[in-house]
Amino acid sequence: MIYIIDGFKKALTIIFSLDREFLNIIMVSVSISFTSTILSVFLAIPFGIWLATARFRGRQIIVTILNTLMSVPTVVIGLFLYSVLSRQGPLGSLGILFTPAAMIVGQCILAFPIIAATVTGGVSNLGNRPYIAARLLGASPMRSTFLFLREAKLIVITSALAGFGRVFSEIGISMMLGGNIRFYTRNITSTIALETSRGEFGLGIALGIVLLIVAFLINAIVYSFRRA
């Protein structure tokens, strides 16, 4: 019990002293997760809207695949990309294994089905009535699409935040593709795993508090938009 209390004391010291390594780890997590989420949003949201409004043979199969990929273990993605990006792999010549770029690619793959499936489900429930109504009132296709996105803004924001929360808290991709290199690819989750295995709980607890704060902020943002 004493080591837990000591761990919390050390964690508070690290947080309030703005320890250099502590801040660097947070910045690595935020920058990589934010970049991968933004890239996924630009790809997944148009795809999700198209999948929700289009009608074609095999559509339900794609929806099922997306829903399945939402729960894919991060180590599976890490394993697949490691084999592709390693020196013996087909893309090994790129030399991006154990770099932030590799982590971003992995997290994009992780976030894409989450964002796309969430948008598909939300837009399917909303229907295309706002788009049709705008077209009947004489709006151009581009203007009608913009109005439709305004109606679906909560769906878009919720899906983006869900994707960010997933990649921000994952560990398998970060460990396998980033290599947990200090001051380079070491992020919050990989540091917690490392420090816990070494019996050093202070930094791990401090970073765990950061994860909880981020989770709270994501839920608070979604709640505020739902009330707006």
C-alpha cells in the first residue's frame, strides 16, 4: 500500500513540476494521435456518408466488415504493418519503421473503420431528407451537401472524437511500430507499460491521470454539442 501512496506523490510532483520527459511524452501522444485522426477523418467521413446514402449490391457486406474492423486488436494491425515495413518487407525500403510516421499509418488504419462505421450508422438514421429538401428548394448540389453536413455535424464530431479516443489510448501499434524510443516515439501508453514493468509507478500514474483527463474532455465535448 505504501508504494501506491509513494507513486501518487511522485506522480503529483512530476505533473506540477512540468517534468521535461513527462511533457515530451504527452506531446508525442497528442501530435501523433491528432495527425492520424485528422487524416482518418478526411478519408472516413466522405466514405461513411457515401456508404450510408448509396444503394448497391454488396453494401451490407462492406458495413459488416467495417463493424468487424472496429474491434480489431491493435497488435494485429501492428503485426501486419511491422511485416510490411520491416527491412525484409515489401515497403522496407521506405525506412519508416520505428518512426512517428509508422505510428501514424497504423493509427489511421485503426481509426478509419471506427469513424466510417459511426458516420454510416448516424447518417443512415438521419436519412437523406435534409439533402433532398435543399435540392427541392433550389440549392445546388454543393450547397445541399454543405447543409446536409450541418445537420449531421454531431455525427461527424462524435465519430472524430471516438476515433481520437481510440488511437490516443492504444498501445499495440505504438509499441510494435514506434519501438518506444525515448524522446522520439515513446508515448503515454507505451511509457505506462514500460514504467510498470520496471516497478516505477510515479511517471506511469502521472500519465494515467492524463489519459483520464483526455477521456473526460472527450465526453464533455460530445455532451456539450448534444445540448447545443
